[in-house]
Amino acid sequence: MNQVSSLFFLIWLDIKRVFRDTKYVLFIIALPVIFYIIYTAIFPENANVNGVSWSEYCLISMIAFGIMVNAINLLGTKIADERKKQWYTYLKVSPVNSTYYVISHVFSYLLISVAFTFLMFVVAYLYKGINLGVLEMINIGITLNIGSIVFLIMALLIGRLDSLSQPIGTITYLVLSFLGGLWMPVAAMPKFLSQIATFLPSYNYARLGWGLLENKGIDVKSVAILFIYIICFLGIYILLQRKEQAN
């Protein structure tokens, strides 16, 4: 089996493994959809945030929320489970290419995230009549899925917590969602909370989508903050990996 065939085989196996857990897939897809329906029903039709209708603003918030939850839950808990089973020790002595193995994880994550993003646009169109245009939807979808790398690397750290990974992961995305303005516009928060929000990865991640929706383009400051988080998370992960290997 050549390298390309091996990679696609691993990707196929990982996709089958992920979608075998139908409860998880339904949870990841259904939760943001339910939140979107509830939040858009609570506020009046003419409500807006920064000149954008609440229905559109909330759409970006829930897409960001769903992708973030998928990254932290899917990758974080999977890594913790595989560490518990000492799967990575087996990989070192097996013919399986470890790089391809990681790529298969990322690909299955992206498949769910891309499918979920498309579903959210469909729900928004059917439920609220929101039609952003094909190019704008593609632009937002690609930007948010690429930007989610910050949460993928965060998931690597959470996965090292072993049995604590699931509760810590859940607490993490709940706190980031609330304080990051995904459940409530930052403008509606108390001043001290809104100041905290501007430094969080969740806010700056969603800001990428909000900026495109507001026709302001991608916010450079948000990109810089996310890049700093990526470097910090990656640096911590590498240090922990080296320490573990040394022991």
C-alpha cells in the first residue's frame, strides 16, 4: 500500500469511527442549531448588533460555538482516550505513519465542522430567510474553519489531562462561549466582562466572521491575538511532550 493509499485508508477509518458515535455527532450538530432557534426567537426581529441583524450576528456566533465545541470535544477526548489505552506507544513500533494518523484526526474533525457550517446556513435560510450569498458563505466558512486551529491546539493540551479532559473541556468551552460573546453580544455585557472578552480566543475567533458579515474584512488585531494563543498553546504542548519523553 503506497503512502497516499495509507493516508486515505486512515482517514476513512477515522471517519467511520467518529460517525459510529451517532449521539456525539447529533449533539455537536443539534446543540448550536437549537441555541440559534431559541436566541433568535427571544429577541425582536429588528434587533441588530453593530449594524448587523441579530439573526445574522447570532448565526456567526453559533457557527463559531459549534466548531469550537467540536474541536475541543472531538480531538481532546479522543487524545485522552488514546493516551489511556497507550495507543501512542503502540504507534511508535507499528508501521502506521504517526503524521498520517494525526492528519486523519484533523480531517474527520474538519468534515464534521464543514458539514455543520453548511447546515447552519441552511437552517438560517429556512428559519429566518437569511441569504448571505454563496461567495460570502464560502468566505465565512473557510475563515472560521481555518481559524479553529487555535482550538485544535488547545484540544491537544486538554487531551493530556486524561480522565479530566472531558469535564475540563466542557467547562472550557462553556466559559469561553459565555465570556467570549457567543451567547450574548459583548456590547450587552457589563463593562468589565466586555473588556475581558476582547482578549479571549473565542471572541477574537468569532470576530473573524462578524467582521466579514459587517463588510469590514478580517480583523487584523483578532488574527494577531489568535496567533499569540496558537504560539503559546503550541509552545506549552511541545514542552510537555519533551518532558514526558525525557521521563
